[in-house]
Amino acid sequence: MLLGLLVRLLAQCLDQRPDAMLETLPREARNEEHLAMSLRMPALIARRPARNAMATSLHRAAAALDAISRTNVTMRSTSRLSRKKWGSMKEKDLWIESIFQSLMRNKHGPEAVERLRQGYSYQQLADWLGQPPIREIDRLSPTSESKLSDVVKKYERAMNVDNAPNEGRPSQWTDVTKDEAVTHHLMALFFAWIHPVHMLFSERHFIGSFRKGENTYCTSAMVNAICAMGCVLLVDHGGDATDSKILAARFMEEVNTQIVTEDRKNPNFAVTYAILFLVELSSGQARKASSHLRLAAESLRSVDTSNYSAEALELSFWGIHTLNTAWAAFTYQKPSAPISPRAVVFENVEMDRQEDAWKPYRFRADGNDPAVALRPSHAIRTAKELAQLYQIIHETITVYCGSKGRVTARSILALYQRYLQWRQALPSELRWDEVDPHSLPHVFYIHVTYHVALCHLFQPLLVYQNFSHTTHVHLQKLVLRNAREGIGLLQKYNRLFSNRYQPPLQAFCLVHLCETLLRSRPANAECYETITFCLEMLREALPGFLFLGPMQAMFCQTVVDNGFLLPKNVHELMGGRTHYGPEDLLDACERTTFTQPIDMLLDRLDPAIENHFEDEWKQFVEQHGASTSDNDTATQRSRSSSGGTNSGSPRSARSMHINALVDP
């Protein structure tokens, strides 16, 4: 049958005598006439007796190949040329495993046999079947299933229709790998570094469904998407990211196969597409990713909530809308299907429990390593505060890009006041503390996002030419202070956690903060240190986040446009590639530059803003200055340092009030 020709080909590739191997097979497998009949009747392959016969044949073939393998080991000392030609037996077994997995899934048996007759090698056959092997899989997983005997066992399990999957095991949720340690590792990476920032679903409900083997809050498509995102953070001990990319592609293939059968009114459908956005953005497919994020956000309008808990539903709603708004903010467009900016966040959500913990998980050994300390998670609380912050960011987008008329001083200051109040209202566990030994990456993220938002709010005003010099200087100080504080947080993040482990949108924060600092400062040592730091951080994360290559190119263009020199080792910092075309740039952020379209935003400013801006600032300080957390010490410092500088000019007096508010 099919197995007969497969074994013939494998024997030839291994430089063995096929007849010797065929002697281990049933007589019907050696009968060419019977083989021809099987080719004319491929439907017979699907019948269970044939499956059992094939499984038996595979057992015997496995024994033969294992014997051949032992023979090859004995001959290694005299077969160096042959070993170089054919590679290790481990690699051959991986190709063999790949062929069998593809045949089981794709049902291309007859076509595979025809290609064997045409002289295809086993590598070519595996490539045609769409399953390149994962080389050196033991670098990625704690166990290796490269032996053909393991493949036989997996084939038996797959073909035994009476063998129900074990409930709650990864093998129930994904066909990409049966190695549960690999699946657990990828999911742990996702829940450590991605989920606390982009909380797209309820972890409690998801884990409950996952363990019970039921589909209310967990689906195969979701699990495969989570694993694909985990592959982005997967570090290959051999220094080669090829295998993790192949593994991610297989998980994505599974997602695409499974998602077509899901109910579009099920919240899990929207959640899966939101996770796909993160995976595709990370892999340098921003335009495709953006369409999937839009689908996720728009799908929420028609979800069936009857079988979903209020808590799980609310977490998904806010998580997807927050991610949607974040992408809109970084690409300077209005978010699709926005949620009301005045809606109450997490009305029905229980905050973090005492037992909820987080640890900086990177490698499999971290799971049971007592040296990797647990710390309170605060993940749900962080997600709530991030959603509230993005409500203000959504309002900022509406002011600058909406249809509510021109941008006025009052509208800008109203937004600034909301940002300050948001920061002041943060719970103590999320406030920034330089000496906190229990720093959390997601807490870093919300503070960095806050500083980016303030830079975006005020940066267009720095280019406005009609403000007084004093006002311009004070605004520049405000923007520069936030850029520096944000960059300082990212520097500490890298020291604590490594930039290799981050949510993908954090890279956007990095380039925006660094670009803001370069715009706000003349060329000096700080600027060149910032340029190098930005390129180094992007380079460190590049193996997992492919869109960062084009982002590096865009940042370099910004550096040159602002009159700075690039580092001498820029080629090394960019991983050996310094040029990217427009299509590459579009697939990084849907635009050919990540910078704010300031010229367009200037057109939105009220022509009378120069006449009212300083008066509005004065009123703002008088009404709100004393209540804002940023102002008390700044006001005292301003008064003591500027007491003898008042010339009596009304404009100078107003500028003092601005200084009281914005001076660092």
C-alpha cells in the first residue's frame, strides 16, 4: 500500500536496501498489484481496518529503521562523507515525522505516492506537504519526539477513533505538537508578558475551561493563537530563531483552519482575532493584523452574551477596545467601533485575589525555580487603569482628529487635567516607586504609556510659531521631562526584565519617546546616547518581533532628518540590514513613518489659540494647580527661583503661572 512506497523512498534516502526493509511488512504491502489497486481506490485508506494495518506496518518499519540507525552509528567513524551528505539520523527522523503528520492531516496519500514515483526526496516531499521539520527541537522543548517509533505511537493514537482525548490536556486543543511541555511553556510566556498588558479575556475562566476540556471560555483556535504569540517570545538556546518561526507558522495554520468553523457571535471569536493581531503585528504583517483587530472590535457589537459571565465578557470588551484604541493612537487614526469614553470600566470584575501572583517567566526551568520569586500580580487592577488611561487617549484622538471643531487651549488643558487626575488616582500598588523590589512589567507599561500620551498631547504645540518664547520654552520643558521619564523607565525595564520580553506596542512607546527627545534637544551627548539606546533595544527584540527591523529604519531616518549622525556601528545595530522598502514599512505600522503627522495636526489648531492660550493656562493653574500631584513642589520651586524676574508685564506674569505648572 502507500506505506510500501514510503518505506522504499525512505530506505533509498538512507542508502539502505529497500527489499530488506520490505521483508518486515505484510505480504499485501509488498504486492505491487495490491498497491496499484490501493491507488485506484484511495477511499479504502480511510477505513479502519486499513488504518490498523498501516499502524502495524509502521511498527515493523520503525523496528527496521531503528536497526538501520544503530548500524549507521557503528559506521560513523568510516562514513564522515556520508554523514555530511545525509545529516544526522535525528534530522531524518524529523523529516519522517513531518511526512506522517502531514499525511494524517492533509489526506494527500495518493498524491504523495505519485510524487515518490517521480523521484521526490523525503525533504522535498515534506516541503510539498507544507511541514518543514523543527530542527533541534530539544532546544525549544524539554523532550524530543524525533524517533520514528514515537511517530508510530502518535499515528496510532490519531487513527484510533475510539480513543477519546484526555480532558484538559494540551493535546486536546492543538495538533501542532503532542509535547505538552512545549504547549505549557508557550502559554506560560503569553500569560507572563502579554496577558497582563493586553487582557483580552478572563484568565480564570479560560483556565477553568481549558482544564475541564470544555469550550465556553476556551477554544482550540484561542489556544493555538496563544501558543503562536508565545513563539514570538520563545528564545532558542542555539541562537537561531528559525525553528520558533516555523513553530509559530504551524500554530497559525491551525488557527486559520479552526476559526472558520467558529460562531461569529461567540466572544471567543473576537478574542481570537485580537490575539491574531498581536501575532501578525509581531511578525511584520501590520496591514493584515489591523484588519483582524478591526474585525475583533466590530464583532463585539453582535456577540451572544447568554452563556458568558458578566465578568468574562467585560474583561474581553475592555481588553479588545483598549488594544484597538492603542493601535489607533500609534497609527494616528480614529478607532473603529469605539466604546463610549464615559463608560465605567470593570463594573462586574473582581479585582486581583491575594493568591494571584506573577513571576518573570522566561525558560521552562523558571516554572519550578524557587530563586525566581513570585510577586503580587495586580494584573486586573493594571488592566483597569490602562483602560481608563486609554479612555483619555481616545478623547485626545477625538480632539485632534475628530469633528468637534478646532483644537482650543481649553480642550488641550481639559485633557491634561484628566491625565494628571488619572495618575494621581492610581492605587498605591501601581504608583511608581524607584526602589520597589517587586516591580511588574505591566506597571512599567502603563507609566510609559502615560508619558507617551503627554508627549503626543503637547508636541504639536512645540511647532506652533505664534506662541511667545517663554511659553514655548515652558512647553518644551514639559514635553522633554515626560520623554526623559519615559525613557528612564524603559532603561530600567531592560535592566530588570530584558527588552526581549515585552508586548509589541512597547516598541512604539520606545521610538516615540526617543524621537520626542531628539526633537526637543540640540545635539549633545544625551541625544546620541538616546539614539544608541533606541537602536540597541530594537535590535535586542528583533528576533521575535520582525516589524522592528523596519521600525529601526524609520527611526534612523528620523535621526537624520533632525540633523543627528547615526552611530558608526549602525549596520551591526540593525542586524545587518539597513534598507527596507515602502511595503516593509507599511507592514510595520501601516505608514511609512511612525512619527506624529504634526503638519496635519497644526491645521486643526484654533487660529485664536495664541491669544487665549496663556490666559487659559493661568486659569488652569489657579483652579487646578493646587490639586494636582505634579504641582506642589514645582510651584514652590518656581516661586523661589523667579521672584525677582517679574518685570510687570502681563505676559510675563502669565508665563510665571505656566512655569509653576510645567517646570520639572
